[in-house]
Amino acid sequence: MSVITRFAPSPTGYLHVGNVRTAIVSWLFARSMGGKFILRIDDTDVERSKDEYTEAIKEDLKWLGLDWDRIEFQSNRVEKYEAVKERLIKEGRLYPCYETKEELEMKKKIMLNRNLPPIYDRASLKLSDEKKRELEEQGIKPHWRFLIDKEDIVWDDGVRGNLHFKAANISDPVLIRADGSMTYTIATVWDDIEFGITDIIRGEDHVTNSAIHIQIFKALGSTPPNFAHLSLLNSKSGEISKRIGGFDIRSLRESGIEPMAINSFLAKIGTSDPIEIKSSLEELIKDFSIKKFSKSPVNYDISELERLNTKLVHNLKYSEVKERLNGLNIGEVDESFWEAVKPNINTIKEVELWSKICREDITPTIDDKDFTASAAELLPEEEVTINTWDEWISKIKEKTGKSGKNLFMPLRKAITGMEHGPELKYILPLIGRDKIIARLGGEKA
């Protein structure tokens, strides 16, 4: 049987690192097995689902290089879910319940006070047809619960090993609300059946849901797929929220993080493998195994992602970035410019800063006017090249007696306006003799 995985985001916001990790792992699992990857848009929440988020999801996945073999929209399949609902009602696996929210809260409180699990007591199953009609005539609309089979639920989880749930400790879940709308459960299970999903990879917060889903798969005459539940990503302050700024993929893109830095990081975090930069998805596919993922908590440290990104940028060849550099709207960026600045940048966007420093007028920082004036006098008359630096610096040392930081820092601040940056040896030819002389003299140039 061919492996088929899926990623099922809701278009109610932008993708964040938590669900993108699920997408990456699901995609790698499928591709490593020669299988298929389905993108399913869970857009049945009409009020919150927006086309702009659907497009953003597709755009971000494409940017990461995660292609899909098929895309489906749940909003196009509502009639199918209605048919499944009617089937479950007819077969007695969905039953109507009439308790109000307040009544349910009271029952829950009583059970907790007795140190009992807050399991629904199935009181509505005991109601006669006459009593149900009476309640409905009073304007009470029922919600519908799935009747859990009380056999224990056991499966071999791809990450967490053997999982055993006592069904008696699981409350019959509400699948249809009193207003007639369905929770996501019927839709997601039926889609997984119809699309032939063989493996579902998701966060450990879905473990109990998976136990319930397994029973619904069986109630619908289907063999449940394989499940693997990844440990949730945590920040230093606790579980990562979908809404924290900087954790959504859109923000990471805008800050200059490269797609392969994200792929490399999220594919390896929480595994037994070292977290190191990979140059392509093919590399990640080759050594992928779901068995490498640990059950232990996973710490998401954005500084680690930034470190990977910096390493990736430093290893990029000019031929790999030429088109992107020329798309920055800063004029042509040749290979010598790229090689000069890349050891001192963390993102490709930072090339814009060094283009401005080298090509536009900046205000120099002069700490020692006499020193910089002497340096200007000693700058060779001919055109500045990478060979100029050694000769020039030797003359400055000889005349001023300065060395080390006392020599280099005043020059750097005067010539670039910065305390840190690329080697001056390589940056001087990009700035040019006229600007160097003017800046050493304290002029804006």
C-alpha cells in the first residue's frame, strides 16, 4: 500500500512554527517512503476562514518547497459529512442530548468534587421518545454525542510507542452542536477514509482525539491509519502560542530567515540527530525516520534557528543568490561585493545596509581627527584595490604608532560609520578612494 499523509490547516490565520513542523515531518515521511502528500484546507468555519489565509498557507508551503499531490477543501464536501452524520444516527452511534451548558457544568463540578473523572453520564440515552419530543416542543434543541464503545483503545504510536486508553475514562464527544453545526471530527475522519490516508502525524495534544477518531474509523467500517504524535514545541515561557509574534512563518520570512534554515531546524528539532544546516530537502529525505523523534519536551529556541540561518547564508555561492541580490532594488551586486560582505551578514536582506554604506552618502564617526587626517594623507594615490590595505595600514602604524583595536576601530567608524562589519581590506574597493578620503575628513560622503 502506498503511503499517503496529509497536512490539514485551518485558514483562520497564518502558519506558525508548530503546524509547519507537522507539515514538514508529514511531507518528509511521505517522500521518504515514495508516497503522496495531500494538502487539505479545513475551511468549514465560515465566519473565521478567509481566502487570504488560504493563499498565504499555499504560498508559505511553496516557499518552503513542500509540494502537494492533491489539494482538497472541506467546504466543498459538506454534503458528504451530512450523509455520514445521518449514517451514524441511523446506526445508533450518534445520540441526542438535551442538557444545557449550565447543567453540564454542574454535573462536571459534582464529579470533580467526588474525585471522579468528569465523564458524561449518558443520561440522555435513558430518555423515552416521548420525553425527547416534550423537550424539543419546549424549544430545546439537542446536541449529538458519539457513543464510545467501552473496549479499551490501543495503538502503536510512531513516536510514543504503545498507547493504551481506557475508553471508560473518555466522555462521549459532541460531534453535532445544538445549532446543527458539526465539530471538525466527522469531517476529518471521513476525509481521511475517502482520501486513503495511511499515516497521520500531528501534535501530542491530539492524542485523546486520536483515540476517539480510532473508534469513529471503526464505526464507519474503516481500518484506522497509523498515528504518530510529535512532542509540542515549547519556548522558555511555556507552550508556543499560535499568535506569538515571531513564531509565524510570515514573520520569519520577512525577517530574512531562509526556507532551508526553517526546514533543517524543524525537521531535526526533537530528534536524535544533530541540528545542522542542510542544503536541500533531498538531503533531509535521505536520513529521515519518524523513529528518531523523541517523546521528551522540545525547546524551540529562535536563536538556534538564527544561527543556522547565518551559517546557511555564509555558505551561499554568488551563483545561488545572484538573482535575489539583483532583486533588492539596490543596483547590480557583483560577486566581489557578495564575497566581501557575506561573512558579516545574518540574512541576505542585510546586503541592503552594506550597499548603502558603500554607495550612498553616510555620516562618518570621527573619534580622533588628527589620526584620521593622517590616515587620509597616507592613502595611496592610485585606485583602491584589495592590495591597498596592507600597504596603507603599514604606513599608518609607522607614522602614528597605533596598533590593534586602537588602529582599526577609528578607521572602521570613520569609513563605514559602524563598529563592526566586513574586513576593511575587502570593503575599501567597494567604497572607492574619493569617499574614503572625504569620510576620513569628517565629511558626509
